[in-house]
Amino acid sequence: MALEVFHKDETLQMRRKLIGQSCRLFFSRDPVKIVRARGQYLYDENGMQYLDCISNVQHVGHCHPSLTQAAAAQMDLLNSNTRFLHDNIVLYADRLAATLPKKLCVFYFVNSGSEANDLALRLARQYTRHHDVVVLDHAYHGHLISLIDISPYKFRKLEGQKEWVHVAPLPDTYHGIYREDHPDPGQAYADTVKSLIDEAHKKVSLLFIQELSDTQHCIFPLRYVREAGGVYVADEIQTGFGRVGSHFWAFQLQGEDFCPDIVTMGKPIGNGHPIACVATTEEIAAAFTANGVEYFNTFGGNPVSCAIGLAVLDVIEKEDLRGNAVRVGGHLKQLLLQLQTKHPLIGDVRGVGLFIGMELVKDRASRKPATEEAAHLVRRLKEERIVMSTDGPWDSVIKFKPPMCFSIEDAERVCTCIDQILRGC
């Protein structure tokens, strides 16, 4: 039986009545009602096509036929509680292990990035027997209470910082305390982490790092946190699965020998299907087992979820989406850098692969964030049927994180529109 379809105004009215108002929509003043999608394109109720520069969750593209076929076939065969023995979960874990350092060889499957990060917190505390946590300023690790407590992006608006949470400055060489003119900003930012660990009397359980939120000099805080008996958690929920192009995981940008103690995965792992994962070492997993409390997750790693996860890995490989991220992401970044030479409003362009930020500023001398101008640009792009979002502490960064099938033509279209809009500002 076909589902009832409402007019956009009716849908919006019903949403306002039935859905919590804290669950906000993109373009809340005039939301786009999306009824179908394919690849990097969204379609509204009138058949209007929008270029999607937001949906890093739909990693290999919206409604990829290989994924829908894999999901339907497995669902038609079996979907069960994960405590039954089944091939898919071990096949999928084995495929993921092949992308990671050999040390990261034990996997726990869950349903969301928040669940993954919460479990990482539990694993680290059980292994280290310490409670304190070091995080980066402005970080967001999930919506569970345990993660709100370690997410400055959220807790500053709520109950504030707990005494066991230590916030290191964001390693930002554009706005941060150590900028591009510093002789060694990476070491300087790492030293701030060491100071926090020392203040905590070396009783830190973990350092939580959102990969690509930092500079490329994380090897120093890795050493410092391990010397204090803590572990390093790489939050790859936004950046993993080849988005950076040159590597499968963003932490691998630190070098071949760089290996976190725990890696968390979410968002793109299932291309929109609710699956997430924690990878860790045998030693950390053994300490978690030794607490005597069974861990199980009813749906995490179920046969359908793992079939979809395997199909995502297949598409990434068969369609060379990492190579596409290098080619298209590099071209997009160069186009944005060219726009920067023409428009003083563009203060900085940074990022790698198909994870790029363009920061707008009132003027380049003061670097004052241009929050209103960024919001205006996003609204105008929507009028050109391109959906984009802002990010950063001041919502002044235009964030590019499209599906990985994004093309050279898409990049050129976006940059042409940005150029035209900024010329009118």
C-alpha cells in the first residue's frame, strides 16, 4: 500500500505539531521537501533537482542500486538478533580490519556514531582505570549524556564543563592561539595537551580527537597521553571511509606508523543505514571483557546492516571513490583558492579530499568571522538549487562534504554560483 503524500505545507504543519521543536530542519524558514534522491542529487515534491553538498552520510551516493539490492536481498533472507551466529558480521569485520593497522583487530558493532563514541569511552575507562578525558575545544562527539559532557560544542550551552573534562585549544592556525606565523604550531598545540594531562596528575583515560579538526601534528599528544597511561581515540565518524582521498582513514594522514588505540566509525559506514562501529586492540578488548559484564547490542552488526556495510566497501573500491575524492576535491579546493584571490570575504580555504571548508571573514586583517554573510551565501545557493551548510564556532565556514560521487562538473557549478553571489554582495 502506498504511503499517503501530503502537500509541503501540510507536512510542515504536521511536523511542527508532532516532532520536537529542538529537531531542526535545514533551511528552517523555507525548508526543502525532498521526496527522492539519486547519487549527489535531491529532488523536491515538484521534481526540482538540487545538488547536494551536505550529505556525507550518503557516502557513495543516494539510493545506490548496489546497496538497495544488497539490503533487500538480505532482508528477504534473514535479519536476526546479533547473538545468533552468522557469517556477515565476521566477513564485515574482516574487511574493515584490512583497511586498518594490524593492531586494531577487535570490533564492536553498534547503531550510531553516538553509541560508538559512548562505547569508546567505556572501553578506555575500563582499560586505563582512569576517568578524566581530554577533548578539543568546539568538539562534538554525540548526543548521549556521556558525550554531551565531553562535547564543548554542546555543554557550553547547557550545564557547563565537568571537573573531569579537560579542554585543549582547537589546533587552528587561522583563528587559534598559535597561527601560521608560529615556528612550530603543531608542537605548541601538542604542548597544551601535555599541560592539561599534567594538571590532571596523569590520570587521563583518553584523548578524544575528531580527525581533521586538528593540524597534522597529533603524534605528540598521542605520545603524551600514552605516557600518562591513557589511550588515543580517533573519531572518524565524519572523515572515514576514504573521504580524504589519499587514505582510507583521516588519522593515516599523520603517517604510516601512526596508530590510535581506538577508532570510532559512523555516518558514512552504512550510507544512511543505522550502523556504526568501534575498532580497538586485543589488550583493550580483553580489559573490557575482564569486567565480567556481558556486552551485547541487539541490532548492532545484524545481517542486513553488515550486508549494506560490505556493499559500501565494494562500491568505494569498484568506483574508485577515493581517487574521485583526490581528483574532484583537489579541483574544488583550487577553484575556491582562485575565488579567494577575487573576493576579500573569503579568508581561508582548508581541508583535504571531499572535506573542505571555506571561511568567510569581515576583513582579512582582523579575521572577524562573517557569520551573517555565510548564512546569506547558503540561502542564495539554495535559490540556485545547491544545498550547503555552515559550520565552525561562529557558523562562518561553508562546509563541503558531498556524496563521494561528486563530479568535476558539480565542483565547477558550485564555484561559479559562489563567484556570482559574492560579486553581488
